[in-house]
Amino acid sequence: FLATSRASAASLVMLLRRSELLLRGAASARRRGVAHKAGPAVQRLITQHGLHGAPIEASGPRGTITPADVVAASRIKAAEDEKARTPVRVSVLPFETYMCEAPSVEVTTNRTEMLAYYTQMYTMRRLELGADALYKSKHIKGFCHLYDGQEAVCVGMEAAISMKDSIITAYRDHCYQLSRGDSPASIYAELMGRASGCARGKGGSMHMYMAKNNFFGGNGIVGAQQPLGAGLAFAHKYKGDGGVALALYGDGAANQGQLFEAMNMAALWKLPCIFVCENNRYGMGTSTARGSAMPEYYKRGQYMPGVCADGMNVLAVREAVKYATAHCRSGAGPFVLEFDTYRYHGHSMSDPGVTYRDRTEVAGVRESRDPVNKARAWLTDKAGVPEAELKAIEVATRKSIDAEIALAKAASAPPDSDIIDCIYVGQNPKMFVRGCDMSKSHGEFGVSC
């Protein structure tokens, strides 16, 4: 996807760092599959050259590996790595535009980058399927909104930005928590109300949060995040830190009045804010055709430019976000993006998702547009990645997710005392908190925060 410019190289490094944790399980599996028969000095040499897990042809006595063998294997690996970084041109579907030029449909990528994207999307898919199973087995209670089908939006977006940029979204937030640096175990713990969860078990599915990496939730009220996103953009401009805020919302929330108020303020003040509509075709159980008089959401900014991209193609998403962030960082003001995507589950786990659409429709999207399968097909058909290599990643990812679920299940519930904690930052421990009746209250009457 990336050419040879410095900015592109920096983006690749950032992507690979994000993928490091996800790839670790697969790497461990490969290491276990290749045993190197060598003395301590040669083993250190193997480590120095990063050859653990790589095949090394042994020429020493009794099949031992010699220093010359390590050097030869290192040269082979370097050639393979260089080939994996060779730029490849790929075409994506044309972008629809409003008040701006269209990004190029010719996109540059390479095998290394695509493997990282695929690993991230596959991990997100397994993360959400794990949550589905936990909900059905009654380990997760309450609300639970899944993101499977929309993974290309999250991964493509993150590939175009950095951790200095802010993200705020609605309640379909598990994968954004993961992409911003949290672990599956922490996410599952939060879903199950455990103290080790990312919000100490108090937030659940809709209130993931990681402020240290500029992820601000996870918001349960429809459209509530839209003006907050404009506020985050104001903070970036005020601080002069070069960051951009991305305020994500669905097609259902696109009709909220507060969106247009936030857009107006963002345009007046030329805030570096990207309003991102993840159009998954249904606002709860209402189709866009029935719920929106004008379903071209990228034009809803009226006085600001907009682009609509294929939200099922990680490359198209990345290029659209790159285009929008360049506009915002230039000081030109806000931008609107719409991603044409699809959710496989219902609106939430309590919605079977088949009363307002039929199973044939869902199956048709899975077969023709699935973002994970699309990336996988490119890797096997265009990049020549062996099926066995992808299988190793998939098997390792499944095992890793299973292990993370086990960790979360073993975690303890928050203590009862936590119920009155974190009402205010640095609150007085004697602060009076009224209970369901006065006898259940905490603290000293009359003491405030």
C-alpha cells in the first residue's frame, strides 16, 4: 500500500507495531515448529539474525547448524523480506465525492503490509465471535453490540493515522479498543464485568475507553459522540499538536440534530475534525432507504467536502482517511467521510437481525464483499502467500483468543466499594453518596467531592 516516501515508511512502522502483539502468537507457533540443532554460540547468532522459526539448512556434523549456515539463511531471509516489501499497485472501487477531487483508485501496497492488515482484521473477527459465544453462554449480560463485517473500516483508518490522533465512536467499540492498544483479555473482562476490564468492569460493551492512546469511547447515547468529537478537534487545534479528531457514527445517528450543530461549529472554526459515517445499511432495524430522505451521507456536511469509499476494502478506507487527514492537517477545516459497510450481527445481541432483512442478504454480502476474505484472497492470489502460512496465523490467533477469554473468565468481580469510586477525579474518600435509602449511604452527610 505504501510507496517509498518517508511518511509512508513511518506509517508502515506504526502499522507493524500495532500488529506486533497480534502476530506474536503466530510467530510462537512457527518457532515451536522449527527446532535448530546448534551450540550456544550459534544459537546466539540465530537470535541476532532474527532467524528463530526460519528454516536453516544444516551442513555441520550430525545435522548441526554452523555459523556459515546462519549467514546463508540470513541472506535468503533478507531477499524474501525485500520481496515482501516490493510495492504492488492495486485498484479499488471509485470514490464518490462532494466539493473535492477524488483520491486515486490506484493504490500501492505490499505483502508485508497486507499480512499485517489481514492479521488485525482476522483477530478482530475472532474477538467479536468470542464475545458472541460469551453472550450466548450468559457470561456477558446487558447490551453487546458487535462489529464483525466492519473490520476494514477500523484497520484501514488506523493505518492512515497515528496515536496522536483522537478517535471517538458510538457503542460498537470493541475493535477500536483493541486497535488503540488494549488486549483482548481486558476487553473480555470489561464485557463480563470483571475488575481487570478496561473500565474496571463498570462500563461494559458500550463504554470502552483508553485516553492515554487518544481513544475516548464508547458512547451509549445515539449521536452523543459527535459534538464531543468536535471538542477533541478543538483541543488539537488549541494545543497546536497537529492531531486530527475522528468522530464516528452510524447511518442511524446521521439524522441527529447535534451532528449538524457540531459540523457548523467545526466549519466556523476550521477544526481538524473528520466526521465519519459508518453506513452499515441499518439504523437498528430501519434501512437507510426508509430512514433517510438523502442517504448520501458524505454530502451531509453541506458546506464541507466529503468522500464516500468502499468500507469493505481496507485499502480504500486507508486512502480515503489519508486524503481527509491531509485536508484537515493543512488547516482547511473539517471533512466528512462515509464508508459503505455492513454488519453481520443484528443491531445488538438481543436483535436476531433477520426480521428486517433475510439471511440470503447477509450470506450474499459475506460471499461477495467480506473484508477479511477479500484481504485473504489478495494475499494468496496476488502476493503468493502460501495457504499454510495464513492457516498458521489463523490457528495461532484462535488459540490466543481462547487463552485471553480464559484469563478474563478467571478475573474477579469489582469489590462493592468500587460502586461509589470514580464519581469525581480525586474525590474525597468521605464524600457523601446517597444510597437507595439513607441507611445504605456512604461517607459523611454534608461532605462534598
